Amino acid sequence: MNRNDQNVRGVSRERGMSRSRTASRLRSGYTGPRNAEGSSRRTTSAKRAGSGYSYNSGSSGNNYDKRHDDEHSGRGFLIGGIAIAAVLVVGLGFLAKNTIFSAKADATETTSMGAGAEETSAQFDPNVIRTDLYLDYSQISPDAKLLNMNGMDREQVENALKAAYTWNLVIVNANPSIDSFKMPELPKESEAASAKGSSDDEGTEEVTQVDNPLAKVTIRPEKTQYSVPDLIGEDIDSYVDQIFKDYESKGADQLTKKAEETTNAAETGTQGSSESAAESSETTKAASADYVLELPDMSEQITDYVTQLAAVWKMDPENGDITKYDSSSGEFVFGGSVNGYAVNVKDTASKVMDAIKSGSYDQQIKTEGEVVSASSTSIKDQYDTIGSYQTETTSNSVRNGNIKLAAAAINGTILRPGEEFSFNNTVGQRTEAKGYGAAAAYNNGEVVQEVGGGVCQVSTTLYNAVFRSGLTTTYRRSHTFAPNYVTPGMDATVSWPGPDYRFVNNSSHNIGIRAWYSDQTVTVQIYGVRVLPKGVKWSLTSEKVKDLPMPNPVVITSGDTSKGSQGSEWQAYKIITNADGSTEKVKDHYTTYKGHTPKVYASAQATTAASGSAAETTKAAAAQETHAGGESAAGGPSSETSAAKATEKAATEPKKTETTAQETTEKAEIVEAPTVSSNTGDSDEIDAPVNEGGAIISDGPGGV
């Protein structure tokens, strides 16, 4: 706002309008020409006041003439003089009142803001500022002048502030071995491990918490750099909201106050001396800020970003570890010695904060860190198969095809120290487009044709290999119903998008996974540097604790009947074989499986009920005869006779019922094709041989 514009504010309405319009344009707040009705309104007010005075005085004179009486001229002149004086006093008072009202109305119009429409408390719009409110935003733009928000809505204020700076703050990974750095697999929020509503999500859940720094990473940096989010923009949105809430809470009272201040300034300017006018001009020119945009302390947020970067960009030294998998030879490839790198969180965050405080929001800031030296000695000779497991499949070609695809998907996977493996993230969704077919599986207790049916056998085989290697399983869920291709209590179900199977590489070196299918056999091996102490081995076994009651039967009208099955509970044990040959048996986890619900037709249920009723009738009759005859059931003749009669009588009724049930069964639809599930995962597989614990092997083919 320039000096000349400031000087004329509140003195002349037309000049005041010119100042406001110019200021609005300069600050992107101008929304259109202002209303110029002030002069005509003042004229109208003056006419209204003058008319009242003339009317009152004329009216009094006429009344006086009509009441004139020559006989009482002295008294009449006295009364007439008093009346005229009264009329003059009233008229002058009315004139003065209307003149003041007109001046106040004129002053109110002079301070009307925005598009120039007359603003009153009844017309107050909280979404558009209609008065001079000044915002100091020099913290984000040091050379910026005060922003007059008069005539601006919320979006216009935000845009004006965001246009005052450029945010392009980038943190650059200064790792000197960046070409050898491999980005870790970060958690995917959309793929929950234990997602409900999947085909098999009612089994026993096993979760192990480990210290995994990547588990809390929410940012998604690139390998070489990270663009810091616009923290100022986020704060501006919140701050502008506060301004408009404050403006709304003050409402029309604020406009009235501003109008009165402007009126007083105008009166002082027109009646005062030139010295007073100059003083008023200086006061207006030095307009103070109604609001000051103060940026919050961003150090905590910046430190959090850099801490996450340090976890993602951490590079352990490679001392000849495996670095990749050669699918043509089926072997893991060893790399040379490569130095590692660790980001210094404190120093890097300090550099970023220095740039923000100086207003340099478009800098590229290199990380501060230290190089972690690698050993010059290769550890290739320390690598070996540290865990392995095998399970047998069925002769179902579609199911075996699914197993082969899933095994190939995890084969060759390399995990760095601390990195977590996810079966679903690695294999992906099982779809027909990828070659997976529909195979028999259990879904909510029903036998269905499920796309990808059978892949649970791969995750189960992997789980047992991981267990024997000494690595840590972080998430596992058992099947809802007991599986038959592995001892119950030793399984790991998977489905899309969950449940998942996950484990972490808690060793000090890279590990690799080998997995393949061949001749109705699934094999998984963990290749790495020994985790367990030398000479120590782990194995897993499971024992049934008890059977659970069979669920109550359900009545069906079509489809196949089923006898159902009991549920069961199993205790799994870790068997530790020490270097001296001694063993320890330690409880590991407990698993509960549901029983299958029997399915019967209504007639069959009636037959079962009738049979039970006949037996109860026999027992009741025998008891009644024994009680009546006064002899014991051990050998009294009356007891034996009554029991025989009751049995003979009861036997004739079930026979008729059985015949009816047979006839009904012949008429009913016996076979109903299994339904096809749209789930693209796997659940309880059926028709597979039991493998009591699997077989531990040492080597296997290199490829799929």
C-alpha cells in the first residue's frame, strides 16, 4: 500500500475506493468494481431531513391562522409565539438527528469491502472478508508486504500465500556405494496379513514381534533421493482456517467497529487542522498486522523423516554375500566386498532445518553419514543349506500346477539382514491370467473349486524349512480345518489378500530361498550362513491333545450328504538336538481346528431321531417293569420279559421309517457340483496324503 493511497483513506469515498481497488489487485484479492452509491444516498438523506423541517413549520403556521381571534389578540399572539418556538425546537432537533444518521450511513458505505455491496449484520458472509484485515506473512517471504485480505475468500488467501514461496526441498542419498545399494521391500498397507473375509481366516493365529525398523516406515523414498513434503503448505491451510473462524466469530460487530473508526477518522480529517490531517495520514500509513503467520517448529517432523530414511537407506557391508540368483544355472551369485553406509540422523536433520529457517525451500541437501568398511575376506565357504523341508502332493494335475507356479515365484528370493519376507507380496495374487487353475479346497467348511487351490502347501513347506533354519516367523495362521498333507499344528495357510505368511532374516548375512516342485513333491531350502550354534539342530513335531465334539448336523434339500468330523486340538513342540546328541522338547504353539458339520436330509434326520426314541422307549419300559415287579434288573423274570417286549415293539417302527428314508433318498438329487470360489488364494486342501513331519534333506536341484 503506497503513501498516497494511505493519506486519503476515510476522507473521500471516491478516493478511498480507488485505494482499495488498487491494493486488491496487487494482492490478488480484487473481485470486481465496488458500488458507488454513497453520494446519492447522502443527498436522499439531506432531502429527507429538510422536508421534515419544512413540513413541520408550515403546518404550525396554518393552525395558528385558523385559531386567530381579534377579540383576544394579546393572548393569541402570546400563544402563537410559544407554538412557533416549540415547532422550531422540534424541527431543529429532527434535522440534527437526521443529519447525524445520514453521516453515519455514509461512513458505513465508505468502509464497505469486497464487491462494494452494503454490508450489515443481517447480510454478514463469513466466507468472504469484508473489512480491512492485514496479514503479515514475512516468515515465508521475507520481502513481502502486509496482505490486505479485504474482499478475499478462503481459497484466495491460501493461493496468495502459497504463491509467495517455492517448495522443492530434496534430501539426496550421499552413499558412495549407491550403485551397489538395493532398496528393501517396504510394507504394503493395502495387503493386511490377517485380512478378514478371506477363504480361510478362522485358524489359530501366531504373531511374533521382532525389532524390524522397516515396519514403521511410512514414507516412500527413491533409491537416490527423497522429496520432503511441503510442510509450509500444510500449515497454511490450518492457519487460514483459524483466520476465517476468528472472522466469523466476531461477525458483524467487527464491521460496525471498523465503520465507527472510519467515521471518526473522516470527521477528524475534515474538521481538524492540517497538522491533525498529517498525523492521521502517518497513522494510516503505518497499518499494523491483524494476523501474523508464524511457522511452527518443524524439527520434530524433519527428524522423523530422516530417521525413516536412515532405516531405508541403511546398507550393510557385503563381505562376499550372495547378491543375486542366476535362474539359468540355478545358483546364487556371490559378490565382492562392498562397503556399507549409515545415515547420520542428527547431522542430516540439522542441515535440513537450517535450509528451512533461512527460507531456502528449494535446496538439494546431501545426507551426512559414515561408510561401514567391508571385510576383504570372502565368506562364500560359510554358506550352506541351513534349513530344508519336503511335502508330498496328490495326483491332481491342476493343483500341482498351482503349486509349481507358487514355488517358482519364491525361488531365488534374497533377503538382506533384518528384511521381512511376505508370501503374498512375493507370489502376488493368484489369477487365471498368471496360469493358476481352479482346484479343490475348503472355503468356510465347503468344498469349492478355488483359483490357486493348493498353494498353501508351498507356504506350509516354507514355514517348516524356515523353522529348521533358526530364522523367526513373524506371522502364521493355521488352517480352519486340520490339513492332511502335513501333521496338524505344523501348517501355514495363505489366501489373498490375507492371511499371509511372513518371516524375517534375523541373521547377519543375506539369505536365499530355493523352492521347486517335481514328481508330486514340494521342496523348500534356506541358503545362508548358519544361524544356530554349530552342531545344534531344530525340528518341529505336533501331537493331538484331544478331539472336540462334532458340530450339530444341518438339514439339506439337495447336494451330497456328509458324515462330518470332529474338531481337534494339537500341541506343537520344538525338538532341539544339541551338539552332544542330547535332545530337548519345548512347547512351541497350540492349535485348534474346527470340525466339519454333518449334512443330512430331513428324512434321515427323522430316522436317526426315531432310532434314538426306540432305544429310549426300551430303557423306559425296562425300568417301569422292574419298578412294578419289585425285582432287580439283574435277573428278575418280569424285567427280562418286559425288556424283550419293549424291544420287539420298538423294532417294528424304525423299519418303516428306514424304508421311507430310502425312498426319499432315491427321489432326491444326490450329487451337486462343487461351487467355484472367486477367492484367489488357498485354504484347506483336500485329498492329499499325510506326511508325518516331512523329510529333512540336504540338497536339491538348483532350478525349478
